[in-house]
Amino acid sequence: MARKRVTGAAAARMAEEHLRSIGEALPTPVTRCSRDLRYLWVSQPYADWLGHPSEEIVGQPIVDVIGPEAFEAIRPHIDRVLAGTRVEYEAQISFRGPGLRWIHAVYTPTYGTGDTPDGWVAVVFDVDDRHRLEEEHGRLAAIVQNSDDAIVAKTLDGVITSCNPAAERIFGYRADEAIGCPITIIIPPDRLDEEHEVMARLRRGERTGHFDTVRKAKDGSLIDISLTVSPILDAGGRVVGASKIARDITERKRTEAALKELTLTLEERVSERTRELEEINAELDAFGYTVSHDLRAPLRAMDGFAKALMADHADTLGSRGLDYARRIVEAAQRMDLLIQDLLAYSRLSRDELRRERLDLGDVVREALHGLEDEIRTRSASITIADPLGTVLADRATLRQIITNLLTNGIKFVEEGSTPRVRIRSESRGLMERLWVEDNGIGIAPRYHGRIFRVFERLHGIETYPGTGIGLAIVRRGTERMGGRVGVESNAGAGAKFWIELPR
Ligand code: ADP
């Protein structure tokens, strides 16, 4: 409304009515307010927008109707319009009634008979929905703008229609250079077929999912990317173009390659180290074997000459001398036993194992056969819970292992009590577990780990003779055949040893 001087009360009234009829005809909220900040009239859309009948609004102070918060917000605009300026603004204001809304408002001053505005007409557009859409759009645009992935849109003919900053960075073309160009500027010649296929699928409305491929940058360099191509549909659901989201995976590919190489070198290093260790082990074993072997000769000499002394010079030796000679013989024999056991232990890792399917019952009976004397002297009772299972093992090694377990079962009992040993087996998945259970002195749990080591003994040889190698052989032998060993026992409560071997 242009500023216009109206003279005469009648003319002023006519103009007023004119204004009102125009205002009420508009589909958007319109109101006329007076200089003393009250409503003079409101259009129906205005009343509807505020949610009150117009009779309740007209004549009321503006602040009472729209609330102090909204009034504060529009106050500066009112000041300006009352100073004679047309005001147009867009703002988000919290109105009593409609709540927080974006509005676009135009305030025009009105003049009665005087020189200063007597009030103003306010035309209000509720632009809240538009704003929300714009915000949403802005957010989406920001996502596209800030994405690390290159996002390129193209027509079905393969003409680039937009590209984001990541695409500019990855492919090296500025957006204004790329838009309008064929997509083939970033496709290496040998990937053109792939592109045709992708486009064919898109025309059918299909997405491609992720796939790794190669694209060409402006400087000709090739870039490994992971690509997703999706159709762009128009409002009618027709495919009109395609969007491509490309992730630069050059770095990932490089890391993968580096990792692969590292793994390879690591594997090489490990196997080299293993080979070295195996060699050292073999050397050590050979050394142990020779030493043990060579030790036996002087030992036999000691044993032989001590016995000769006892036989030929008993008179001159006297009883004390004879006792010394006897002790030499005993010590030599004990040492021989130790060496024999050590030899057996080291043979375990030197000798080739011949694994075959064995009936545990057979091997147990063979072992018992070898122990007949011992069993008889100690009046031991042995029970076998037939049938025992079958295992894959080396016969001689397994016999040795079972013999050692049985010997211990018979040996480690309280003096004067009768040894009772029970043998049973059970299947556990792919393994067969053989139990050797006795009624002996048992082993406190804190020693369970130790007793399987070489020379570890819990008793003096006076109480229970032995070399401390028996269980070490049990463990090494079982493990070499792909099995495990264990014990369940408490001091004074008997012991249950087990070995587990592949079935
Ligand atoms: P050795 O029998 O020659 O002493 P082993 O290696 O066979 O050597 O056993 C190591 C130690 O484990 C034994 O000295 C003994 O203290 C303990 N042990 C082994 N078997 C049993 C058992 N059945 N009951 C109680 N203790 C045992």
C-alpha cells in the first residue's frame, strides 16, 4: 500500500472499508492494528491461525492475544512501521496459540487524517512447512557437501549433472568442469563394459550394491574405489538418472597389500625360526643321547670293578670296605637306571612314531604282562572295565606310557596296604580318554603340574624308589601322538591319571 494522504473523515472511512474488504478477501491471515497496539479487525484466516473467534480478538491488546514472548519479538517491527516505514521480515516466533512458527510478514502503515500513521495492516504468511522442507533439504545438501565419499549424479545417457566436493577432490575435476561432461571421463577404457552393464541394470530400476572397481582421475592416475550406483526416479517413479557414491579405497588397498606382505614375511620368519629351533632341539637331543650313552661305559666299569673288589678282596677290605664297595655298586646301578630312563625319554623325540589303530585293551594287557612280577610281589589287584576303546597311537610308546602309569599306581601306596588299580576308558568327541585310577597316597593339587616334568619327585628314593622320569615320558609320548595328559587327585585320596589320544 502506497503512502497516501486522505483528507476528510468520510473519505477516511471509505478507505478504511476498502482496505478491510481487500484484507478479508485474502486467503492468508490479515489484521489491522491501531497505534495503541490493539486489534482493530482481523480476517477469518487470522482468527483461525491464532485459534480464537475474531470477536475475542478485536479490541484486545496485541500482547494479550499473541503472548508477551511473540510481542517482544515483533515489537521492533511495530516501532518501525509506526515510524512510517513499510516492514517485511521473516522470523521464527513463538505465538500463544499456533506455537513456534516461521512467519513471513508485511506491515504497511495506515494514515487516518493526520501525518503520522494511526496504525498498520499486517499480512502474515505461515511459512513454517516451507522452512522445514528447506532445512531438511539444507541438511541433506550439507551431508552431500561434507561427505568423504564422492557423490556424482548423471543422466541415463551418462552425462554428469552434479558432483560434490569429495568427487572434485578424488577425481580432480572441478564441479563446473565435470557437469555436462560424459561420465566416461572418469572411466578407464577397460572398464567401459562394466559401465554399460551397470546402466542396463539401472534402467531396469535395480541398484548395484557395493562393488570394488577402478576409476581414472583427471591426471590419468587410477584410483581404487568402492562404488554404489542407485537409480534416480522422477515423481512418476521413472528412472531418469543415476547417482554414484564412490569411496576412495586406494589407502585401504595399499594397507591390505602391506598387511599381506607383512603376514607373508612373518610366516616366513616364524617357519625359519621354527626350523632353527627344531635343529637346536635335534642337536640337544643328539647331545643328550650321546652323553647318556657314553656315560654308561665308565659306569659299567665302576660297577664291574666294585663287584670284583667285593668278590676278590673281601678279606682285605674288611666289613667297612665291603660296605663302601656295595654302596658304589648301588650308586652305579641307580645312575644306570637314571641314564636308561633318560635315554628312553630322549628316544621318544628321536624315534619315528608309527601311528596305527590300536585296541587299548590289547596294549593294557601287554603292559600288565611285563609287570607280572611286580604285581605278584605287591599282591596288587588290577581291574579293567572292558571293553576299552581304540586309539590312533604308536604301539611301543603307548605300551611304555601305560606301563609307567600302572607302575606308579602300584608303587605309590601306604606301606602295608594292598594296591588296587582300575583301568577304564571313555570317548570324548574325537578323543578317547584312558583312566588309570589307584587307591594310593594321592597328590596334593599344587603338585599336579610339576610331577610331569623330568626329575620332579615328591618323595625320597628311600620311601618310594624311582628316577622322576616316568611321568615326563607319559606326557612327552602322549603329546607327540597328538594327545594330552592330566591328573585328578588329592593328598591321601588316591590318584586318577588320564591320557587322551585321537580315536
Ligand atoms: P617316579 O615314579 O620315578 O618317581 P614319575 O615321573 O613317574 O617318577 O612320578 C613323579 C612323581 O609323581 C612321583 O615321584 C610321585 O611323587 C608322584 N606320583 C606319580 N604317580 C603317582 C601316583 N599314582 N600316586 C601318587 N603320587 C604319584
